Amino acid sequence: MPHRRKRRQKLPSFQPLPFPSRLPTMVRKQRAIPSLLREWEKVKRKKKKRMSCSHQHHSCGHNHGEGDDDDHVEPGQGQQDLLYSLIDKQGVTCLNESSPDMALAILKPFDQRKDETTYLESDCDDQLILRIPFTSSVKIRSLLFKSGPPDQTPDQLHLYVNLDHQPLDFDSAASSTPPPTSKLESVPVTREVVEFPLRASKFSDVRNLTIFVPSSLGGETSRIYFLGFKGESSNVGRSAAPTNIVYESAPRLQDHAKVKGTESGANSFGQGR
């Protein structure tokens, strides 16, 4: 029989996968994912910021200047670290005030810090020298200050610590003799209470504080509505030192009573036998 050749089987034709045709679209989508994530992060940050601001408005009584709520301050009280109770009010003095005892009127309790019915205003010109003694040594961490209208706002505040033997006058203040302990040269123009942080190393043992106002921002006089201090008494935590200590250069035996069991011939366990 003649040899019959086997018929070759035709290989099936495979359809191309859809992946290559869809590749450009998928690449475009992958490239768009980072930008979408960035937009989503921005949305989340804005939402978080709105929630935080809403919480602050609810908790602080819409007062962004000082961060406290006047509705929760009892009359005559305020922040516990305010040094109002440690000011020697009978010893407060002021040079160039337009009326007597005006300086004492600006040293108010914390709940009256926004009151503008009483204030201190200069007389002949826009300069003031205010001396404030304390009943004990204090550590001052910051100064609270509320000034007058824009043109009557002090341009600077010069602070002097413990001028006991040489009270400050206008001539010595103008010549910086003695030099001020600190200068507050950026007094903002605002009717809100401003807090100036002070360096603790310079205001750690303050018995009295002298404040010099060299000029105002263009007005003929300077005006101050409130002045306060934050800190604490330097005597807090100190125990009184003993005063009846007797020191001996050389002890004498006859000055000390004998302890029983230490007579001649006795050891540390009792009488000798």
C-alpha cells in the first residue's frame, strides 16, 4: 500500500489579549492617582482646620486675642499666676501723671483688664515714669499691657529692676543711666490686652519695677488702660532658715552633758565589769 502522509494539524489561532490595547488608558489612570491623592489630602486638611476653628470659637468665646472666656472669670479673680495681689499699692508712684493716683487705677484685677473708664495719662508731654513695688520678691514671666488710642500708644517701654537707692528721673532715663534691664520696642497699636514675654534670668528676683515711657506714636500725651504681670513669688517653696545656730570653734567637754553608759571604764554595750 502506498504510504499516506499524515495531514498536519492546523494550529489554532489565538486572539490577542485585551491588555495591550488597554495599556495606555491604565497608564493614564495610574498617573492620575497621585494628583487625586494630593487633592484628597488638601480636602482633609481644610476640613480638619474648619473643625479646629469651630472648636476654638465654641470654647474660647470668640476671643482670639487672649484665648480666655470672660464669662468664666469671677469678679476680682482671674489667672492664678497674675501678681496683682503682690503689688504694694500704697507704694506705687508715677511722674508726669495728669491727676494724682492715676497710676494706681491701671493696676486692676484680671477681670477688669478691658475696662476703659479708668486710665493713666501723661500731663505735660508724652513721657511717663511708673514705679511699682511688690510686697515680696517675685519672678515676672510676662507683662500684660493695654494702651490707648493709636496716637497715644507708647512707642516703647523701658523696664528697670530694683532701683532702690537711685530712683529714676527723666534726665537719667534720657541718658540711659542706669541702662534699662529690658526694652520693649515693638508696642502694637491695638485696644486689646497684649502680653510681652520677659527673660526669666533678668526678672527672677524683682522687688520693684520701674517703667519708662519715652514717647507716644505722635500724640501729645500717652495713655495706658491696664498693666499687669504674670509670674510667681520668689519665696514659694523656700523654708525659713534657722536663726539660733551656735557655732563652736573648739568643743569643750564641760559644756556637754554626759550620756549614760559612757563613763570611765564603760564600753558601748554597758557598764564595765
